[in-house]
Amino acid sequence: MRISQLLLPEIIEAIEEKDFKSLKVLVQNLHPFDIAEIIEDLEPSKAVIILRLLDSEKCSDVITYLEGYKLEEIIKTFSDKQLLEIFEEIDDDDKIALFEELPPALVQKIISILPKEERDIALKLLNYPEDSCGRIMNTEFLAIEENVTIEQALEIIRSSDISDEALLGIFIISKDNKLKGYAKLTKIVRSDKNLKLSDISENILYVSAYDKREIAAQIMKNYDLLILPVVDKENRILGIITIDDVMDVMEEEATEDIYRFVGLVDPEAKYFELSYKDKVLKRIPAIFIMIVLGNFSGWVLNSFDKIIAHLTVLTFFLPNLANTTGIIGSQASAFTIRAIATGEIERNLRAFLKFFWREFSTILLISIFVALGMFIIALFRGNFYINLAFVVSLSSIISCIVANTFGFITPIILRKMNIDPAGVGIPLITTIGDIITYTAYFTLASLILF
């Protein structure tokens, strides 16, 4: 059980009894994340009591973990002076993340009370595209000229007041402020004091402020980076992206893909913050589309009504065949979307053919095992009617291969069209799988059994 759950009853009791001394003892040594979890389970009026017992720095840390309506309600309870104290302690990238959670009017109010320098930075970051690296970068970093000696660099580091997070890397720049490389703090400390920073400089990857943030996440993941500089078109460093920013990006992207994959149109919405009206309206479009597509399945079945009436045992195998095909098509689509996201499928024919052959050979083996199982089931269910068992097993092979191919190739086609492949959705794949299955199954039945 989480510590926040263990302490919650005591905290509620202390608030209700107005025992603020005991309440402060309970929360003051907790990690900001744990305090945020406790606040999420409290009414805003009670949550504010906890926040006001904390110093401004810790209160700021707690607020960065809050989201949605809870954050908005709490922010509204603070005076302008308190808001200024809180937001001055929050890093630039975390400020922007909070602003994205709040209504525009409240954001404007907070920005208006910030000091001019911080206000200008916030407005600059907000002007970058929503999914860009510039939007999530922190403008607090340490950049030192390459001709500076190690001894001088250490003095600069000692006198700086930037956060520990920003000291993950010391950036080395030229006289005209262009990024030349970086050095780890540990390497600077251990190097000869008479060396220049240029002597220990290492190459570093970087991103443009206008690059999509997913690019930064991919680079940091591939190269095990804890920090990544963001530059302008002149290669001058504007800010940094740290590993915690990237983790947030990856979580958001994974959530968006999952939501879109099952047909939900608003991946940013929090479940418990949605009204029943919103929950219904966000699901109806995908369901309506599937109902329309489902009519095609009905049309296929209706086309073979005479065959079904003549041999009703054919309907017994439809659910198994359709479910298997839907699962295989959805799996193929999921594998392909992941391969696209991780860069395993590049935009060239060779990579496409390699992936296609690997998928085809895999599903061929799977379909043989499926067909064998279907053959045995059909043999017993169909009173040892060999031709019926043959139709069922052969249909399963054809349906599996076609559904897998469809599930594999559709995300690639959508990617070429610059459409999000995750938007394909399991419902679409399974519906198309049904149409494929019914058509193959009854066509073979008409050819072999009649």
C-alpha cells in the first residue's frame, strides 16, 4: 500500500480537528509526489490547508504534480502574492506544463503577476508549437566559453545558482555563443585545472526548438542521454530537455496511442473528470463508424443465405473464425505501429519488404496451427464430414494471412499519407477481419460443399 493511502485517514482527521501542528508533522517530510497523491483524494478546501503549511519551494514542487480541475481549483484559492512566490520557484518547462492544464484566463492572470524577465520567457515558450521541443525545454542551463580554463569553470559553477538538474551537463560554447560540445560535471572536477574546456569537450546531439518533442524522446532513449540541448537555427543554445521531461512525453504519447487505437478521440481527457455526457459523446463516433462498417458484414452473410439455410452447421464456426482473424489483424497492426514508432520500419522499400517477409512467414506458421485445430473441431462437430473440416481449416488459413496483411500494411499506408497510424483502431481492424472471414469462408463452402 502506498504511503499516501496509509496517511490519508490521519491527515483528514487532523484537518477536521484543526490540529495543524500534527498535520504539518505528517506531511513536511513526505516527498512532493506523495503529498500530491494525498491532495488528489481531498476536497480543494482541505487540500489548500496542506499546501499552506508548506514552504513556497515545496508547495511549488507539489503543484507540478497536480493536473486538471483539482489544479485549477487550488490555484484559484491563492492570492496574487502567494501565486508569485509559488511560480517563481517552478522551472520554466514545468510552468508551461501547468499553464497547459489551466484555462486561458487563469494563465493570463498568473503571467501578468510574474516579473518581466520570467513573463517574457513564459510567453516565448508558449509561442512555440504545442508538440515542439521548444515548448518543453527548460531555459535554465549553464553554458561556458570554450577558452575558459577548468579552474575558472569551477569558479563559475560554484557561483551559479542553477538547479542540480541543470548541472547534469555543462555546455561549451564559442565566442559567438554557438554550441561546441559539453562536459560532465564529474569530468570537469577531475581534470587538470590548467586545461581549457575545449580540451575536454565532447560532442553532443541536439534538437531544434521547432522539432517535434517525440524526436527528442527518441534521441535520448537511443543514446541513453540524461540531458539534451535545444538550439536555434544559428546553433545557439536556447534551453535543455531533461530525462524527466522525456518520460512525461513518452507517457503522454503511449496514452494517446492507446486511446486512439480503441477509438477514443480525446486522449488527454482524465476519466474521472469526464461527465457521463462526455463519456458517451467521446465513444459514440467510433461505435457509429463500426456499426456502418458492420453492415458490410451483414451484406456478405445475406449474400450466402441459401448456403446457410441448406447447411446450418456452417454458422457454428463463424465466431471462432471471426475472433481469430480479428485478433491476428489487431496484433499485426499493433506490432507495425510499434515498429514505426521505434524506427524499425524506415521509409524505404528494403525495410518494408524485410518486415513484410518476417510477418508473412510468422503468420503462415500460426495459421497452420490454427487450421489444424479448426480441422479437428470441425471434423467432430460436423459428424466427420471431411469436406466441411477442409473448408473450415482452409478458410482459417486464408483469413489469417489476409487479415494479418491488412493489419500490417494499413498503418504503413496511413503513415505515407501523414495520418496517425494509431488512429486505425482495433474496431476497424476487427470489422474488416469479419468481412474477410465471411467472404472467404462462404465462398469456399459454395465451391467445395455444393
